[in-house]
Amino acid sequence: MNSEEINLVPEKVKNGMITKHEAINGICSFVSKNYRLYGLQKYDEDFRSDLIIRLLEKGPKLLDYYNPEAGCFMKYLYYTINMIIHSKIKVLAKDSIKEKINFEYGIEIEVEKEFMYKKLTYSTLNEPKVPYARKVSNEELITALREISKKPGDKRILVLAMKASFYLTDEKIEKISRMYNIPKDILFETIQLCKSSVLNRAKRKSVVEERRNYAYTQHKRFSRMIETLPQDQNEKIIETRIKYTKKKKKYTLRWLEMNHTFEQGYLFLRPSNKFIADMLGICERQVNYYLSCVKKLREPEKAEKAE
């Protein structure tokens, strides 16, 4: 068939010269051979094959919807094919976006898993946790601590151990007990009591850490999405880039603010100076003094590391 014969197809079907099935086959054959007339040279063979299949699926409806008063059949066929092309492009774009989102989500999951795996301590992973049984009452503990605090000697280590109680291991507690001749049971009970005082803060810290990690993954996600955007100055692409940039800025600021909070120590799991002072029977100012002495001792070490 040529273009003149294509224009005569509706009339031939109406006069019974050819069937609708023969007409559709002839139209598909014409489109397949003359695909350049419809701008299909920009697409691959798979795309063109899908378009021919879509024409075959339309079947008799392609001829039924044709109105001779609106123009010749070739124009109608041209607009129909263009409509199929745009519909197909939308489907491909939708599938591409889904695939991209799934890929990026997979990367985020991997980043989160990697972050969590780094936090695992494999040496103690399979060790069963033994429930802690108290051996000393609160009154006995406070009395013993106050007696220790009245003795002459360096109390900085005891105050520091209480302040860092949440992060001390059993081995470190035993070592402090031996070095400073503090009864082991008393020191263990002291550390446990200090840990109990910050349990609510531990839950809060866990929530903040989760938010910080989520903000970081979103920051990375939108960074990747901005990088993968085409460099065209298309209006839609410019709008998308602005939208992604705003979201990236929002999550970046949130992530940096939470990191700053952790760096400044606002969410460190430490008992208050007042709590330590009450347990030792000393004033809060003395606890501050002992802690500032420890900081001064550490200043030369930090300077050496910086060099």
C-alpha cells in the first residue's frame, strides 16, 4: 500500500471491497515499512514493534472512530500513532522512575545496614547476658561512698568513673577497683546506680540517633538524584532540580544540627553533677572542680595528637 491507497481504506471497507481485518493488516504493514513518516526512526525496533502491536490491538476501533469530515485518513492515522507514541513514552518513563527509586532505596538500605554492622561488637555478640543482682542496698552504698570520699587521696578517678558509668565495661570497673583500692561490690553498685539514672536519656538518645541517620540517608539520596538529573535546561527538569535541592538542604541542615548536638555532648549518657555530689556527700562545685582537673590533664594529650 502507498499513501493514496491508505486514504482509500475506510471507503473500501465501507463498500465491502476489503474486510476490517485486511485493512488493519495493510495499515500496520504500511506503518512498519514507512516508519520514518511518523518520526519512529528515533526509537529502536522494540519500541516500533510495540507500536505495531498496539495498532493491531486497536483493530476495528481504529476504523470505527475515523470521521471523514475531520480530514483525510492519513492525518487521522498520523495523530493516532503520535498518541500511541506519547502513551508508550509515559509508561517507559514511569517504569524507569520506579526502577530508579527501587535502586536508590536499595542503596539506602545497604548504607543503613553498613552503619549498623559497624556498631556491632562481634566478640561479645554470642555471650549470654546475666541478670544483674544487687548485693548492696542504697543506704549502705551511699554510706560507703561518703566514707570513701572523706578519706584523703585523689577522688578524680572515682568522680570520672561515675560520670562515664554508662560506657564502662566490667573489666574497666575491676581495674579501677584494684588501682584505687575501692571495694569491688561498692564500685559495681555505684556504676549500676549511675547507669539507671540515665536510662530515660538513653531512650531519647536512641530516637535522636535514628532521626540523625534518617536525615543522613535522605541527604545522600537527594544528592544522588540531583547528580543523575539531565543537564538540559528543560522547565520541568529545572523545577525538579530546585525541589530536590531544597529537600537536600533541609535534610543536610537537620543532619549537621544533630551531629553538632552529639559533638557538644548534649546527648551524652552521663549522670548529672548533682546526682554524683548527692551520692558522695559533697557539693556540686567540688564535682565540677574534679572534672575540670581531668580536662586540664587531657589538654596536653589532645595537643600532641593534633600535631
